Amino acid sequence: MNYRVVWKPRPGLAMLSKPGDAGMKHLSFGMIALGSGQAHHLAPCEQETALVLLQGAAVASGGGLERAPIGPRADLFTEKPWTVLVPAGCACDVEATADCQFALCQAPSTRPGQAILIPPASVKEMSLGKPGFQRRALMMVTEEVPADLLFIGEAIVPPANWASFPPHRHDIDDLPDEVDMEEIYYFRFDRPEGFGIQKIYTESRSIDETYTVQDHHTVLIPEGYHPVATAPGYTMYYLWVMAGENRRFLSRQDPDHRWIAQG
């Protein structure tokens, strides 16, 4: 089974995954690329939708928003994200005021409400890990944001570091230690030739996969431990999109490698 999807940037909407792909149950994921002056219409549907601005600038209308400015965002690696959360049943129009790219993240929902703009000032920031496995975490759609299943953030990983490390999983609801949330990673690098290594494995090794990841690669993580590393010289960005009923930033570390964080 292939857990990696490659997007070749092109104008318009490109859906990259849907429920049923690689064992995923909830998440749909795609990319929207718009030239200045172009627009994308999000029709009402039985899903909650998060639009995460990756670059450029736009305005959003619908669900209570009226030409709400999104961006600008020029640099994924230094600037915090802008996100629009559109509840199920709401329509939303996004018009580019500069060339832009959005990640489209969706999960089933019946929650009504108004669209929410989450600006950089509302993004939570944390520094996680130790030398060799450090990352900067930016969290946009958290348990404090009214959503049914979505939980979304970004990670910035310095060169020659691991992330999601020690390897962790979130496969079962076992509060307060672990939650059941599937996940998607979407990757970018500060140089187009940059690359990293993504691993996905379960304790039983029913899944045991290792991928080279590059610019615009997406990895689907239905379950299992999922550490990732970036090569020396290359800063890695990844958007992480999780979905589950108990929306928490909780995970269980692989007991074979837990000692690394405790030392």
C-alpha cells in the first residue's frame, strides 16, 4: 500500500487524498493554487473545512466573513500561518489578491456555526524536543477552536534533526495518555532540492514503510509510529492535519526509544 502522494503544483484545486485511501477514515486533503484575481468557491457540504494559507494573500467571504483578509504570507519558515475554518453547511469564496496556495483540509461534521478566521496572532507556538530532534510547533486548529474532528498545526525542523521523535503514535483513545487520531503530513523545504526521510510502522509491523519525502510530498498516516528526519543543510516544513473525536495534542512514545527523551 502506498502512503505517499506527490503534488505537482498547477492552477486550481487538486485533491490528493480522501477517506478510504491507505486506510484513512476521516480526512480529505488537497491543494488550491490561485493566480492574483482568481477565486475558488467552496460549496456547502457535510464536512468542516480548514483552508491554511501557505503563501500569498487572499480575501474570504461567506459564513459570516465579508472579504476578510488572509495573509500576506511570504515565507513558510519564518511567518506564522493564516487559517480559515468553515463549518459544515457553509459556503465560502476565496479570492486571491496575490498569487497564493492553500492547503484544503476536511473531515466529516454536523456542527453548525460561522466561519472563523485564525490569524497569526492566535497561533500557539511551542519549542519541542532536544538537540538532534528539535522542532518549532505552530498550532492553529486546537481543542479551543470549535470543530468536530480537525486538529491542525505546522512544524519547522532545523537541518539534520528528527521530528515526531522519539517515535510516537496516536492510535487509541486512552486518556490522558493517548488519543485516536489519523494524520496527514504535507512537506516543503527551504531549498527545492531538499529532502527528508519519513517512516511509518506499527508494533506488529503490519505497517512498516520508509519514504524519501521532498517538496510537495504528502504522507498519509492512518495509524502507527511516524518519525521523520530532514537531511543536513535543509530546513523542513510540514503541515500536520489530524482528525479524531478526542481532539488533544497527546501521543504514546515507542517504549523502545522513550529513553532518548528521558536522558
